Amino acid sequence: MNKLKDLRIKRGLTQEELARKMNIPKSTLVRWEDGYNLPGVKRAYQLAKFFNVSIEELFGEPLDEEIKDDTVRTDDNITTNV
């Protein structure tokens, strides 16, 4: 779940204001907020830092605690060791 819009509104910022602060077009921010696109790592980091949250909190769900550091879950739910 994308929390970007909620955090922006809580800060009292319009889309135009946040886009200007991040030096991006408003249309890009709209796509991020609507979930059509996600920012690259650099922009995600900048947004997380700006809102004082983790990237995971901003754009994702908490990691599945059953997944260990040495395993990878594939799209077909098969878990393999790395």
C-alpha cells in the first residue's frame, strides 16, 4: 500500500508543492501516488528521508518474517535457497 499521498496531506502539502520540493513534474508525483509507477531508488530514498519514514513504510508492506535472509520467494511461491 502506497502511503505517499497520506503523508503529503498530513504535511499540508499540495501535489504541486511536493513535486517542486522533489524537483519532479507534478504528473510524476500523481502516478506515484496512484500506484501506476514507483520512483527509483534515489527518489524513494529522498521521499522517505523527507517524510522521516523508511522506504518500506512509504511504499510497501512489512517483510514476511518467515522469509529468511538466505531464501528467495519466486512469483509461483516456490522458496529456494540462494
